Amino acid sequence: MLNKHLIILTCLLGFLFAHGGAHAQQFNVLLFTKMDGWHHKSVNEGVTAMRKLAEKHEFALDWHEDANVINDDNLKQYDAIVFLLTTGNILNDEQKGAMERFIQSGKGFVGIHSASDTEYDWDWYTKMIGRTFHIHPANQTAQLEVLDRDFPGMERMPDKFWWTDEFYEFGPERVDTLNYLLSVDGDTFDPYAKRGEQKESQEMDFRPIAWYHEYDGGRAFYTALGHIPATYEDRLFLEHIYGGLMWAATGKGLRR
């Protein structure tokens, strides 16, 4: 009788394991935060926020600062790579090649804030990120405008709203395939950055701060928001990040 009960219990546990006892995650993400230059203090809040998003939205997340994880064998397990607050030259030639092959295989990339202040001399990367950082003024409040609602994470943002951050100015487009999601109204803040005794700013009517595009067989999403630590507790910002990440990892968008 005891053996019979053990057999029944074993079968029951096997059924539970196969049907939700150890359910699979939606997708797998590599979170990368290596910095070679300016070190953003908000990285701790950023990593914590990404972990909470992973728990809330049922995706797997591995966090690393060691660039040795970026190799062909290791990257096979991931659907998207997130560069969170990266700066400077952070990958060697072999790692760059692995990153390129990862995207070319149909995978996704997400860049947050200073990911555009990364790897300026890597032509492939600058085209993937879309535009590279040029300069920024002091942190301040400005009006943001939603440019496209037909993208995950944008559906609940107000058409226009006030936001406090470090607003980047960028160089010209590195590719002509960028789809813009958010812009900052240059008339609502002081765009001039002081370097020494000189103030510098580009004269521009259009100041984009978030975009996405398909690139080299894969997908890339970028947002310039995320300098201030408290931003990583904001619901709108976290929905913005998750929307971009879900699209990058899966290719899923809003149904029209």
C-alpha cells in the first residue's frame, strides 16, 4: 500500500512540475552595466528596477559587468541585451563580433541613457544605437511629447507632460530607419550646456529622446531618459522600458 501511495505522489509531483510547478519565463535578458568613463550613481536603482520588472513580467534576467560574458556560446541563451548606463569603450574586437552576430541572428538590444555615450568608434554599434550623445545641459524639468503611441509602453503616457532628467543632445542620425517615440520641447527648458566659460548647444527644432528600429536582422530600442536615480521608481518610465524590452526580445508590438 505504501509503495502504491509513493507511486501516486511521484506521478502527481511530476504532473505539477510539467504544468506550472516550474513554469518557463517569457524570454531571457542579459543586463550589462560596464562603464569606462563617467560612472552613473543611478546604476544601483536601475538594476533594482530591472529585477522588479523581471519579477513582475515573468522574464529571466542575468546582470553582469564583466564583458567576458559577451561571447557566442553564452549569448545563445538570451533574447535581448540591455546596455544600462554603459559608457566608453567596453568591448574588445572578439566581443564586438559576438554582439553583432547576436543581433544578426534576430535578437534584440535595449539602450538606456548613456548607452549612446558608448563605443563611439564602433561604426556598427553607433548605427544600432541610432544617434550618439553630444552634450547635455544641467538637470532640469522640461515638457515631453509623445510622438508615437503604436509601440508597447507608450499607450498610457499623456500626450504632453513635464519630466525632470538630464536631457541629451545628439549628433546626426547614423541611419535613416529610426522611429521616434518621444521628444523634448526645447522652448520649455534651457538647452545650453556650460563648458568652461563657453555655452554650447546645437540649434535644433527637433530634440528626440527615444526611438526604435529594426537593424541588421534584429531589433534595437533606445531611450535617453534614466539619469536620475528616482526615475527608476516611476511607473511611466518603467512601462516605457518594459515596452521597449518586450519588443526587442520578442518582436511583439501593439495590434492596430
